[in-house]
Amino acid sequence: RRPSSATDRRMELGDLTRAMGDFRRKGRWKEAVSALDDMWLKGLKPDAVAYSAALGACQRSHHWSCAVSLLGAMRHRSVEAD
């Protein structure tokens, strides 16, 4: 289900990004990548903070190929890294 208003979308994006921060801290890379996919499916545009959390989860769990794929996705989707 897509959020109905711009405010709802910002709130949902913030909630998912915060959850991704938790995934990063715990090295839960699959959940972090899944959350990124969910953002796109819901019409939300993950920002550099969201991608950074997913990259951090990949790093923490030593899934380097996933991190490289995420960097490629960022470039493809024109998400600028901080």
C-alpha cells in the first residue's frame, strides 16, 4: 500500500530508515536490503542515509558483493552518496 500524502510518505520513509539503522547495527543485511526494496515498491525514494544503513549492514556482516551491488544501484538510481 502506498502512503496517501507527502507527510505520510515522509513518516514512512523515516520509520523504515530508522529500522534500517537497527539492521545496520546488528549486521542484518538481508533485512536492510529488503527494506530498501520495500521503499521502492511503496513509491518512496530511499536517500543516502537509507543506503548508508544498508551498506553498513553489509559491511558489518562481511557481504561485500551485496555492498558493491548497492553502490551500483545508488548510481543507477541517481542517489548521491554523502
